[in-house]
Amino acid sequence: MAQLTKEYFDERIGNLATKQDLRHGIDDLARMVKNGFDSADKNFAKLTEMLQVRKDVEELKVQMLEMRQALNLKH
């Protein structure tokens, strides 16, 4: 009877994840999350740059219009 219990226990324990397996899984998950944030940061930086370029273009348009008006030029 004791042997049957030991075999059953060994069989059940054999299917459980070890601390090393869990740690490896946590490391993989942390790496994936970090990569996701890095990607989002890069995309945010690109969007910020694009918005700044648009702002600069709008300012140049205003300045160009002011120069045309000062020189009495028609658009």
C-alpha cells in the first residue's frame, strides 16, 4: 500500500512545474513585456517627431503668408 501511494505521489509530482521552469517562464514574460514597451516607446518617439514637423510646417506657412503680405504678393 505504501508503494502505491509513493508511485502515485511521484507520478503527480512529475507533472508539476519546477521553480526553475517557472523562473524561466517569468524571465520570458518579462522580456516580452520589455520588448513591447521598447516598441511602444519607439513608435511614440516617431509620432512626436512627426507632430513637431507638422507644427514647424504650419509655422513656416504662417511666416510665408506674412512675407507675401509684407511684399504685397498674391498667392
